[in-house]
Amino acid sequence: MKKLIIPFVAVAALAVGAAPATPASTATATVQIKRSSFVPQTVTIKTGDAVRWVNSDTQNHQVVSNNGSFVSPILGPGKVYTHRFNGGGTYRYHDGLNAAVRGVVKVSGPPPAVTIGVSLPIIVYGQQVSLSGTVSNGNANEKVTIYQQPYPQASFAELTTVLTTTNGAWNVVLSPSPKILTQYQAKWNGRTSINVGVQVRPRIRLGYRNGKFTTIVQAATSHARHSVLAQRLSRFGQWVTLKKVRLGSRSSVVFRLILPKGKSRIRVAMSVNQAGGGYLAGYSPTITVRRR
């Protein structure tokens, strides 16, 4: 049996929030990623400057903006992620693998004329998410147009329009929710917001009855003939792969596992490669099985 480390960001998702090469005229601040903190926790830069995160730990970490404006891939020890900030404001972020670890980037300069953020930058397929923001004049009844770019679409297309309310705020619940990696932007009065993204994991269900496990993968695309990994949580807190199984024509499969006596915590995981373009790796809820 071998331990599986799942990369949670699909290759296609790396484009979300990724900044182009930093011009020589701008500055770059460096943040060290430690085991339980970002150092420094708060960094202050100017509009157009960049922040460079370096994983100085021996474990994996992931930089995730709370509003979906930037998301790094899984960063192994020594790996680096850089993002340039083109609009003033306060950007809060966290470690995608440990949400208790948080940081802040304060960018001096005027904020974008129209702002945008997502309620959840990473969702499970079918999970509800909303967009919100403000316009700089603070007026109600201002028309804001929302655009979307689902993977692998090459350009943005108009999604909907909303009117601002008190203090120029706007909000829209995305219905249906994004079915695949999707970027969004807002336009108002000839101005365009930054881009934000919603990344999507396949929804993986797992059941157990009469000694048999059943799993099904749900997404906008079929995962028939893709593989998933049945895993057991070891006493050391590590997920150990017990069996690799291939999904059938309905993206589902029934299988058995040889388990030790006593209580076992089981889940099914799908790697980023098996999830496919536009999706993150995913995993099912954990279920407990007792064998006498």
C-alpha cells in the first residue's frame, strides 16, 4: 500500500489569478510560508507591485484569495508562487490546505472603479456560490454587467446585469452554479474589474452496504473509465491507498475492500489527472466501517 498525496489544483486552473511577468519598474515583496503562518502575515505594496510566496516548510501549502482573485497551485517545499496586484485595496487570503493560516496584502492606491469577489473560490460540483462588489460612486440603481469565461472558452461572454443598491453594492447568486472552472469580471461605466475565478471539484459520493462500497462521480462531463482510489485513514493520520478502481459507463462502480478488524475510516479520491481539464482533484466524504 502506498500513501497518496493529491494535488488539489488542476493544470487548467493555474491560469486563475496568475499574473503576467512583473515589469522591471515594479517591486516584489516576499512572504515565507511557514508551518502555521505566513511571514510576514501582513504585507503592504503599491498598485502594480507583486507578492512572491515561498514555501519554506517541509509540507505542502496553497495560497488562496478569499475573494477568488488569485489561487496558487499546491506548493511543495521550496516552490514559489507570484501574483501582481493591479488594483488598490485589502486582499485577504488563506492556506487552502489549512484555512486557519491567514494573511493580508494591502495595496495602496485607488481601488478599481467596480469591484468583484466570489463567496467561495473553490466549490464542489453543484455547490451554490455568489458574486458581489461595489461601484466607486456609491450610488444605487447603477447598472453592472457581469461576464463569464468557462473553461476552455477563449474569451468572456455576457452573463447577466444587476443594479446596485445601498452604497453602490451589488450581488448576484450564480444559478446554475459554475459547472467547471470559470472566471468572472464586472463592467460599469466603461470600467472593468479585476478577474476572479471559481474552481470546481467533481462531487464524489460513497456508500457502503452488505460488504460492498458504491461510489459515483458527478460533474458536467462524464468520468466513465476514469480511475478513483479507495483510501483508509491510518492511525498516523495519513490517507493510504487500498485499491485503484475504474468507473463504469455511468461514472460509478461497486467494489470490495479487505479491511482489518475494528473501525476503518474510508474515502474515495480522484487525482487531478483523472478529474480532467477544468476540474480540481476531489474526494468523497469519509465514512466509517466496522469489521468484527
